[in-house]
Amino acid sequence: MWKPSDLPRLTGRRVLVTGGNAGLGYFASEQLAGAGASVVMASRSEDKARRAIDAIRSRFPRADVTFQALDLADLRSVRAAADTVAAGPPLAALVANAGVVGAARRRTTADGFELQFGTNHLGHYALVALLLPTLSAASTRIVHLGSISHRWAHLTPSSLQPATYRNARAYATSKLAVMAFGFELARRLDLSRSTATSVVAHPGFALGMLTPPRPGVAAHEDAPLWRQRILQPVAQGKDEGAWPLVRAAVDTTIPNGAYCGPDGWFQLRGRPAVVEAKPHARESNAASRLLDLSAELTGIALRV
């Protein structure tokens, strides 16, 4: 069974984790830093990132964790972050974790995109596209955060830019876009014989109420004990939900184009393993249209 204690020593390996100050991103950062990786914690809020770094160092006093300003909902911030990261030491992995989960009403990014699609997909698309020459030169593993919600979404022009906003549908569509990008990028990296690799991972049903607390970090959420007992058989904490992301980032036996997630019933909880995605997430024509649209919207071409 794979778990963080099985991690090899990662000393000398630099890993960028977007949204590393809370939730899944925090625990991915903690697990990677605990194994000796140099973690670059990319976040909108320096204050929240500093508190998360302090929480990691309270557990691993010698942890090498640094802050990188990044707002995925603002392409100017994405460009600035990409310039800074590209000028630094090479990345062993980029964990594209950050995102928006739910917005009761339609909101937009700084560039006018629907918030969940614009942040979860377009922001990460832009970051990866800008960094891709650097990532290819360094044989970087790129990990995209998927979701079981992709099962109920479809990539069509009307679903990406819907006339009527529905929160759950917008989230599921944004996550399907993330996954389609990850799988299509893997295919193109193979075709170009790049040594960079692209993998999609998902956390299963990861809940704050089942997550251990960390001081100063948005991780644990209080809930009645009866609710925790009801959900525990089909859910897990965000600490365990981060395991597939971390395994995808550092396990060289995970192949390019793989999908990692919990190995339990319906992929809701369990040990991280290579699992199956729905076929429509790997449909190359739809993914190619998505990437063409992404390049048009952001003004940033993906050159593999």
C-alpha cells in the first residue's frame, strides 16, 4: 500500500504547488516538504501562505518551503509568476492544484472569464503554456487536479460559456476541462518526444470534517460526530486526498497520461492508484477544440 511514508527522499527536487496554503494543496506541500523536497507554495495570499509554511515547519523544522505570488484568476499575475519560476532552478514537478470550488452566483475573473472555468482551467492552462519550454527542458512532471465530477459534464461550446449559470455544472465542466487538457497535453508530449510528462490526479471524496487540523491553515472543518461517522465509510480527509497528487508527482512508475485516484469503491476513498477516467475525458477532438479556445481566450499558445 502506497502512503507518504513510502516516499523516497526528495532532497534537491523542486516542486511548485499552486494553492498550497489550504486544503489538498497544503497537505501535498506538507508531504513533499516532509520528504525533503524544496516546495514553492504558489498562492494569492502571502499571509495565508506564510501561516501554511509555519504549520509545515512546526512538523518539519528543516522544511524548505518558499512563497510565490500567483493569482490564477488574473492573467497578469500568471505571467509574472511564470517569469519568476522560469528564472529559478528547474522544477521536478508542477502540481496544478489551486482552484475555486463552488460559486453560488456567476462571478468573473479579472479578465472577464467565468470564475471556475477561468481559474481552474484557463489560469493553469496559461501557467503551463508559459512554462512549457522550461518544463520540457527539465523533464518536469505536470500534475493536474481532476475530479470525479467529470463523469457528469461534457465539453461543448455551450457548456464552457453557458447562457444560464449553474454552480455545480460550472464546477464539473471546469474540472472536465482540466482533465481533458492534462490528457491531451500528455498525448502531445509523447508525439513530440518530450521528456516532460502530464498526469491527472483526483482526491476522491475528501472532506474537511475528516481532515486533521493544522494551526493557521484552512484544513479541518468542525462537524457533528454523527455526520462524520456516517460519511467516514465513503469519504476521507484532505490529507489522504492529497496522496494521489503526491504519488502522481513523484512516482516514476506512474506513466505519462495516467489518471491517479483512490482505489476504493467508486474512487471515493482509498490508497492512491492508477484508476479509470470516463472515455469522454480523453476524447482528443474535444480536447483540441478546448485548447484552441483556451489559446484564443488567454492569448497564450500552447507550443509543445
